[in-house]
Amino acid sequence: MAAIDDTEAEKVNWHWRNTMRPVRFFNLDARAALPFCFLLVYFRPISLFITFFITLIFWFLERRGLTFPASIRAFRSWIIGYNRNGWLSYRYRRMIDHG
């Protein structure tokens, strides 16, 4: 007996199983390949170097277990620091009476 019952509805909707998987471009997250778009427009030796350097950084981070969004968040927290300021008083939401 098959583990998956091949009904007509499952045959129609089988592609929905992979919709949350990240898009890959040459075994990298596709968002990490954005510098290649810049390279297509502005092909110079310095842009070639920057493109490969950025791609190498994201490849290294992915090998260590960080995804592209997680590595961007880690970089942001490294720059800003781990001690974040609280909300400023003017940023709090005020109570409004619409009545």
C-alpha cells in the first residue's frame, strides 16, 4: 500500500508543497545573487571584485548555517550593538476617543 494516496486533488496541488522553499541560484540563496544584477549593468573590474567578494561572504555564512535574511539581521545587530534603546516617548501610541 502506498504511503501517499494519489487522488486527483493531490495530483493537481502537488506543487504547493515547495512554495516556502528558498529560491536557489547556483546553490546560493537567490537574494545573495543580487550583486550579479549590478554587475550586468556596470561591468568593471572593481564591480566584479565586489560581486565575487559579497557572494563569497554569503556563501561562507550559509556554510556556517546562517540564511541570507538571518545574516543581514546579524550584520545589523553587529553594527548597532546588542543593547538597544527603548521606545522614545513620542513614538508611543496614544489613546484616541473616536466617539
